[in-house]
Amino acid sequence: MKSLFKRFLLLFILATSVVSCVENNKPNYEYMPNMYRTVPYETYGEYPVFENGQEAKLPVEGTVSRGWMPYPYENSAEGYAAAKENLQNPLPYTEDNLAEGKQLYTIYCAVCHGDDGDGQGILAEREKILGVPAYDDAGRNITEGSVYHVMYYGLNNMGSYASQTSIEERWLIDHYVMNLKDQLAGNPEREFEVETNRFNEAENLIPAVNADKEMVSKETSTTGEEEENQNEE
Ligand code: HEC
């Protein structure tokens, strides 16, 4: 009996001494650390294996993310003028494209510009925003290129739609805006084109600013190479 009591006492002392060692401010033992800590690196984690210790890296210079194309016109008066003059809608003017453009226009633009593009959207009517022009405003003389440019960068009170719409969606809206302009101005309806293959046609949604120039420079560079070769010989 006595020994049993002693054993209990011993056990009790042992147990309390173990428990009393636990420090509440520190994490306890981890029996299976992989359950708590991921083996792969975490996105914003710090790891000595990287140059600056950071897992998150900047994209390689000169690369663009998938589905995104750099827009070659600057956000300046010159950029606007150049886009207005040169930039053209690469999507065919088909009934489907126009219908899609109308849907997107109704979502993004009609609150200010109105369903008819006369500048009398609900926000303009309630005077929440002022100075919304009609699309047939003669002083502005909007073009496919200028409409795209304005959607991309915004203009004064009008914000940019670059983050809310894709390149293709902006071109769809563009068709519809030009259609509204024609209606307001009383121009004859533009005839629909027959769609061949949208993906082929839309491959290059933003043509280079100066395609001719590029070709010229490529040609000169080949001649340059030839010259070099000749020099080697
Ligand atoms: C919050 C209200 C608002 C919304 C929404 C809006 N706009 Fe505008 N928009 C304006 C205002 C204001 C101006 C006049 C800006 C100026 O000239 O100072 C303008 C001007 C324009 C112009 C004329 C630009 C020029 O070249 O003079 C076009 C084209 C245009 N908007 C198209 C669009 C399209 C397309 C959308 C939808 C993607 C859209 N807007 C959405 C307020 C808006």
C-alpha cells in the first residue's frame, strides 16, 4: 500500500515537473511540422536562397503577361492625336460583334453617355457628372482610334476602362460607339461584314504604331548582317 502511494507521488511529481516546463509564450512541440509548414515556398515569404531574400519576383524585363498586349500610344495629346488618326478596329463589323458591343456599352458606358450616346445617361441627368458629350459632337469628331484611346486611358472626368475590359471587349464597344455616332449624326447604317475567322483577324488587336517603319528597320538590319558576314570573309 505504501509503495503504491509512493509510486503515485513520484508520478505526480514527474507529471507536474513536465507540465511546468511548458512556456506559454512559445510554440509547443510540433510532431509533424509538415502539417504546419508548407514545403513549397510561400508567395511573399522570405527565403535566404533568393538574392534579396524575397520569394516574390518582378517579371523578367521586356516580358508581358499572357493575354495582355502593350498599347503603343502614349497618354498625351500627341498620343491621342496619333491614335485618332491611325488606330483602327481590327474586329470585323458583324451583327454579332455589334450586339456584344451593345451589351458591354450598356454595362460600362450608358450610365453617363446614355443608351443613345447623346450624353444624357442617368448620372448626367441627375447631375452627378457634368460635361458628358454626345458622340456626334462635331468639335470632337471621334474616330475608332480615339474611342479606343479614351477607353484605355480615360479622359479628365471619365475614368480608364483598361482594367475592367479586355482588348477585345474594348474593340467590341468601339464598334457600338461608332454605330451610335452614325445614328446620332443621321449617317446611313454601315453594312455588316461577313465574319471569316474572328481569331485570325483579331490576332493582332493592336497593330504596331508604325508597321512600315518596323519592316524598314528589319530590312536594314539584314543588310547590316550581310555586311558583317562580308567583312568576316
Ligand atoms: C462616369 C461617367 C462616364 C462613363 C461611365 C463613361 N464616360 Fe466617356 N466621357 C465622360 C465624360 C465626362 C467625357 C468628357 C471628357 C472630357 O472631354 O473632358 C467623356 C468623353 C468620352 C468620349 C469623347 C472623347 C473625345 O475624344 O473627346 C468618348 C468617345 C467616350 N467618353 C466613350 C466612352 C465609352 C466607350 C465608355 C464606356 C466604356 C465611357 N465613355 C464611359 C464620362 C463617362
